[in-house]
Amino acid sequence: MTANAAGPESWSENILEYFLRNNQITTEDGAQIIWYHAANSKAHMNEALKSSAHMIEADVILANDGTEYGQPVMAHPPETNSDNTLQEWLAEVIKSSKGIKLDFKSLAAVKPSMMLLESVKRHLKRPVWINADILPGPNGSNKVVDVESFIDTVTSFFPDVTLSLGWTTGWHSEKVNEGYSWTMMKEMEYICSELNQPVSFPVRAALVRQSCSQLLWLLKQSDRYSLTIWTGKNDNYSIEDLLFIRDRFDKKQVFYDILGPQNHEFKQAIGIKINL
């Protein structure tokens, strides 16, 4: 199923169209979408569900619980366990109307998670994104999720789910940080040109300004593509960097999963009210 053929209950529906149709945003502008990041623990999950976020992002790993077959739990490495299993998390989230983004750091957690997701699919008539870092990026490690296995596993369960495919990255405060290179863009486009569903590329805010030409080129390759700008906790970037991105990219093609005070400042600067 292509993005354009997406029905109103399809996981490949554009999130702007979905939230606009449900009167949760007022215009097709990616900056209007509010994200809640790392809703992993029960406390953070409950906070996310009570918040005005449209999309809840959470991380899935296999529990290191001493058994041969750990179950999927909500945690971000280096954590190895959690007070929240994916099964419990889904049971609570399906009671809400919020969209979901699940982030995988290892291939082992993907199949058991897709099986759990499949068991509640009829209750999830809302956007669902599945995320993994599949290529090494600027200052990133080579520890990536195997792209072919990841995409094959996810799409064997959900052929039209929206994929979020990124690069591993690092950021150093003491030195000049290289941006995303042309090689990184061409590798990503080579992979995604074969797909039919929408793909959003998570890119690190502190590295976007120096990669503007490359990212603009990537988005021009397909109307299925978008960017999700995210920030590391200790990254040094400015509101001007975010405004620079906003001025140069199509507003329908860029989402902003930005932390705390900067998010508020950015939304104020572009005239979007935010209540969290």
C-alpha cells in the first residue's frame, strides 16, 4: 500500500492528515505535533498519557531477566530491565488516542514486539511508527540494527507501517562536529527507494545546519519522506538552528521531537501555543 492509498485507519497515513482530521492540530505543519520522548517507565508512560502530546515515543529492549527468552520491556540501553513490559505499555496506551513510536536498539526485540502489536492492532486505529538506527552516522558507532532483517520482520507483520530509519550519531562539545555526509544520504536513499511506505529520518538537531544541502536532497527524492529533528540531552544547539531548519524545509516534512525549555522557546518563536 502506498502512502497515497492509505485509508483513514492505515498505519501509513501521514500523521499531519490524521491529527488534522481529528481536530487535534489546525494546519499541516510538523511543528504542531507534540512529542513525548522516552515514555518507558510506568511513571513516564502515565505522564505521557495525561499530557497534550500527540505522539508517544518509547524504547523497546528484551529484558535481561536470566531466562533464555526475555520479554520485550520498555527501557533504553544501558538499562537492561524495566518496571514496564511492552504488553503492559500497550494495554494502557490503547485506552488513549495518542500515536505511537517504538524505538528498537536490537533486532532480537523486534519480532516478539510485532507479535504483541499485532494482538492489539484492532485497538490501534492511529499512527504507529517503528524506529531503528540502521546506518552509522556522524560520530556514530557501527552498532546498528541490521537493516534487511529489521525491515523484513516489521513489514512481514505490518506492510504499510510508517518506518523511522536513522543513523547512529555522537556529539562532542569540545570539537567541530561533522554533519551528515552525502555518502550517508545516498546509502539511506538506496535502501528507502525500494520501499512503499512513508519513512521519517530522525536527525540530530545539532548536526542539521551543516547538513542542510544533503538533507534537502534526500527529502526531494520522494514525497514519502520526512525528517524528525531530535536532540541529545547535552547537545549544544540554538533556537536559531531550529529556525534555520524551519525556513529552508517544507513545514509538512519536518517534525520536532525537542526537549523541554528549547521546545517551548522554539514554539513561542514560531507562534505555536504549547500546553504540556
